[in-house]
Amino acid sequence: MTTRRFLAALALAAAATALLPAPAPAQTPSPAGTRTTSSGPDTASSVSLLPRDASADDPHGGSWFLFTLDPGSSGRAVASLTNPTAEPVQVTLQLREVVFTEDGTPELGAAADGLGAWGAFEQQQVEVPPSTTVPVAFQLTVPSGTAPGDHIGAAVAVTRHELDGTEVVQRIATRVVVTVPGDAARSLEITRVELERAGGLFPGPVVARVTVRNTGSIRLAPRVTVADLDASGSRLLTRASEDTYVAEVPVSPFGGVVRLPVEVTDTSGVTRRVDESLFVVPWWLVGLAVVVAVVVARRRRDTGHGPDEQLRADVRRLERLVVDVQRRLDVALAAPVPTDGGPSHRDRVNSLELSLLRARRAGEWDVFAALALALHELTGDAHGVLAEAARFDTPYRDDLEQALAAPVAP
């Protein structure tokens, strides 16, 4: 069977049993009168092949066959072979080797290669009655001298049926992973982090989905944490596979910047870390600001203030509220940035300059002074805003005068 036809079978396997990931199916030449294809679970003669005694904590939700065997030892597994159709189906069962291309795409190897030559199904031809599940078993023996690591193959169910005078061959594959203990390369990487805000008017938890890939040669037992909280997911991660781990991180009702350090650690000591962050808007506080602004506007109107004066006063009050909400973000952006992530130097300067403008317009000189010091510390050349801030009586006056008195760096 060619690579493209195996990938077509894997597309169906992923839909039916979360098996080997593969690209879209493709048609390849077949002997006259025969066509090899893939199909959905509702197509005539489609079957499923799944481990009977797997655990939901196993890789891919228990949809793979897993063994841990020393060289020279044997193992046996029982699978559930299901025919969901209204017709009896004749099934051929095989063990095959699986190899991976440089980009991680799985391909089916020859039956006599690798794990495909380690064993076979006890009954290779099975007729499954309509709407019935039957147990089928296979055995394999690890050859002496086999190198430590994860050895990957597939249990394959082959069916045939007629369609418009043409014989259609369908293949369903379920991954088989045999781990040979020993000293093998251990490595992993975080391939993707997705963050989703929950909640409505009040900030809810942030849902983090972390995808981890095993780039080594033997299974790992990763522990994934997000902001020091354990994420749920598979307890094992086999070679050349990836899985997603999910964690919920609570957020302050005042929102603001939420920093989410993600760390993945294997029991062998292999560790990877990335730092993520996002800004959560406290909509209830924004709504409160609007209500306060409306109340103040009505009160000023009732006391006879002119429209221009009233408008200017309302704008200043709204800007103060915006500064209060923004202050958390400003402080976070002014903090030292980790070397492995966070806002760039230019982004931080832009944010501080924008916040200085807001504070100046709102007359919040305490905030203005603090931001001026942060900008001077970041750029070393903010004497203009330092001098402006020093004209006001703020808790930072001594710091401002000290910064102004310091010699200018050449």
C-alpha cells in the first residue's frame, strides 16, 4: 500500500478513533477493478478497532495500544472490533510498522519491517455480524537487541465491498506503541498556547490550552502547570505525538494584566517554559464609570453650570477613571521584562508615553510623576517630563529632583 493511501485511511481513523494524525486523503492507482479509499463511519463496511481495556488517562483518551516490554519479552492485547452497519463485514487484521517523515507525518511501512514483523493477530480473518462488537487479540515479541525507546506501529483492519462494479478496499489503523525501557533521548516542546477569557460583566477565569509534543525517542510523563496550577491532560506522551493540557486560572475582579507562566516538566527532569499574558477588561468598572459620569452630568446641569464647563469637567472625571483602570497595566509594563518574552522595549516606551498623556490631561500628577520616573529609568532621557512632574507637590518629588540632578549619560 502506498503512502497516500495509508494517509487516507488515517483520516478516517482520526474521525472514528482519534488515531494517527494525517493529511487529507488522496487517490492512487490500484489494480484494475479495485479501488482503495477512505470513508466516514456511516459508509457501508466501515468498522472501528479500539483497545478494550484502555484508560481515559492514556494517550489520546485511551485510543492507542500501549506496551512496556524488555527485549525478548512478549505482550498480548485485546481489541474491540465493531461493525456499525446493517450488513455482515469480512475483516482482515494486520500489524504494520509506522514511520515518520521529517515533518512528523506518519506513514505505513512494510508488513515485514519493524513492529510489523514482531507479531500478528491470533485470528487474521474475522466476519463481524451487523451492529456487533467482537473481541480480537494480537501478540507480539520484542526482538533481542532492540534499542530502548518507543517503537510505533499500527493495528490495521481491512474491509472490502463492491461499489458500482468496483471492489473498494478500506483500511482503518489504530496506533500501537511499544516502549522498550532504557537510556533513550528525552525531549519535548511547547508547540502552542491558546488563552480564552471567560466571564461577562465580571472577569471570569482564563482558560489556557497548552499543546505539548514529544520530540524525543521514548515516552514521557509530563506535568503541565499554568501560573503554578496543574493542567489536566494525558498522563503519558509517547514519541512523535502531542497532546493538549487545559487549566483554568482565576482572575481578579478588577481585571488588568494577567501573567501566565507555562511550565512543562518530565519526571526525568526535562523542562520547558514560556511566559504568556493578556489584559482582562473589568466591564463592571467601565459600566460604573459611565453611570458616575451620567450622574455627575445631571447634577451639574441641575446646579446651573454652563454646558461647556460641564462637558470639560465630565471629560476630566472620565479620564481619571480611565487612568485608575489603566494604572495596573502601566505598573506591569514598567516592571522588568523577562528575557524570554513580554512587551518589547519600544512597546513599553509607547505605552508609558500614552499613559503620561492621559495622566497630564486628567491632572493626576501623582500618577504622572511615577510614570515619568519609569520612563526615565527605561530610556535614560526623560528630563522633560521629569522637570514637568517636579513642579507639582507629589510623593515622588525627592526622586524627581535626584533624577534631574544626576549627570546625563553620554
